[in-house]
Amino acid sequence: MSSYLSLDHQAGSPLSDGVWEAMMPFLVDPANAASLHREGVRAREALGTARERLAALIGAASPEEIVFTSSGTESVNLAILGYARANRHRGNHLLLGATERRSVFLAAAALVREGFTSTVVPVDGDGRVSPAALLAAVRPETLLAAVHWANHEIGTIEPVAELAARCAERNLAFFSDASAAVGWMPVDVSRAPVTLLSLSARRFGGPPGAGALYVRRGTEIEPLLYGGEQEGGRRAGTENLPALVGLGAAAAEIAVALPERVEHLAALQLDFLDDLRATVPGLLLNGPEPGPLRSVQNLNASIQGLDGEALALLCDMRGLAIASGAACVSRDRRTSHVLAAIGLPPERSRSNALFTLGPSTTRQEIDAACAIVGKAAAKLREA
């Protein structure tokens, strides 16, 4: 066990030996998939393998439905802006779940400045969007609904298959950000009729700098970037080949390891929560209890009377990495819109701590982490 522990795997997990080995030839000897020579052929074949592996992981009908990007954020923007601009003749109204990532809301806000409108669909106390609430917000001019697969702050798993099916019945496009889901639970677009789905490699064991957007066959999107004809003309720019090869290698590993990973993390999640509740007075879980409604990777809790960022900093000084809400929220010192959406008061946001487990997390590590959190919380109470 390392002397420094990380329970901030949402920020990124260490690359496995297999992912490193797959990436290394393209880091040492770069190649461009647009080139005509043998190195270009090698690059195209590697890119094609990565696309096939990701398509297989998420149940896509064809690798051609995968558009590679630089990040989950770019994928979100390409989905929302690209689809709305290409299909504005069909409508100009968007539906957004109340607990979506900031990139979803900011992309929608950019469209509002172009003449679109949007409606925020409320969630229940666990953070779930009900099909009834979504359908109640539909208008004749509604074009697209956006509800993530799993929440990045509180781990809530949404009923995406049902939501997407209800939208399909009304000829509405459905977009789901699956950045907090892929790698931690089954994500299968052959069973959930989503139109668009975004993901980020660093969230499931791949490297930073790589993301993807699933675009169901027959769906038109307008590119955000113009230049070359990469990604079928849907995303110009030379592909980040080493990172995308790493994404594909991580996808291949997950396809084999996911059932065992879920079982391992589900047990650790329960044990860790039980230990935290026994060790840290005033600890309140945010979001659903561990089980079918919550990602096995995520625990978000508030500790009454304490500041979450102060706790994260003190834990860091003691050798443990945790987060206090989403990174973008923490840096801006804002209260969490996710916790507000599920009806929690601002003080719950200010006192929240986010623990995210990884595939390599052990029982020994959560025992050590619990002890550090307990001592840090006690120290803060003395201050």
C-alpha cells in the first residue's frame, strides 16, 4: 500500500500495465492516422481497434457510431450544440435534468443565446428524474432531452433506458452523459435507445486527453471544429493517437473485468460507509443508499458543523486524497447545485466530502482512509 492514499478516483485512476503497454509504441514513435505511408496505416489500424473496443463495451451497433474527442466535456458540447444546431428545423426547446454537469448547463446556455429555450426537469430526493416529470415538461417544440447515466457527485443512477424509450416514442432525441458510469456499471446502448452518449477515458482507467461521443446511426450533428475530415467529418483535428489507444485498451480490460470490479467495489463501499458512520459523528450520506440506485464507486457525505474543503485539505496533509464536491465547484467555492436540487440546505454543500473508489482500492486502504478522516474531523472540531 502506498504511503499516500487516493479516494479521488473520479479525478482519474492510475493506468494499468496493459494500458501503458498499448500506448507506449505510439508515444515513442508518433504516427498520424491521416498519413498515406505505412506509419499512417499503422495508426489507422490502431485507431480502428480502439473504436471497435469501445463500441463493443457500450453495445454500439457499429464502430462508425463512435466519434473520438479530447475529453468528456468536448463530447458533451458536441452532443448538445452539434445536435441542436443541425436539427433546429425540428424544434428549439431543450430539457435538462436538474443535476446535470456544468458543461451540460453551459452548453445549453450558449444555445439559449442563439434563440433556443430550455427547461430544467426536477429530481426526487435521491436525484432521479422520473419519466412522468420528464414527459410533463415536453412541448411541441422540444428537440432534445439530456439526463446523465450516473451522477458525478452523488452517484445516483438514472432510469436511462425508460427515459430514452419514452423520448423515442415522441420522436425526441435523448442525450446521456455517461462519464461517471462507463467502467463502473453496465452501459449498453442496444438496450437503452439513447441518441447520443458521452464519456471520458480518464474516468474509467484510460489517460487524460481522450473522450468519445456515441452517435446513433442516422443522427445528424454539426461539428464544433472545422478543418480536416477526421472522425467522418464530425470532429476535425489530428487524433490524439496514444491517448485513444489507451482508451481502447481500458475499454477492452473493462469488458472482461466489470462484473468482478462491481462486486469488489460494492462490498468495499458498504464497509467504508459503515466504518465512516461509526467513526465520524454527524456524518450524513448524500444521495441514495448503496445498492441498485447508486454507483459502486461513489460515496458523498456531509459532516455536520465542518467545512468540506478544510477536511479535504487536512486529509491531504495526512496522506489521503479526497474531494469536496465536483472539482469545478470546489475551485469556484460554490454550493453544489446537485445537493440543492435534491432539497438539501447550503450548509450540507459546504460540509460535503466526496470519496470515489477505484479498481485497485483495497480493504486495507479504506481502513486507513477511515482513520485519517476520523482524526481530521476531530481536529477540525477542536479548532
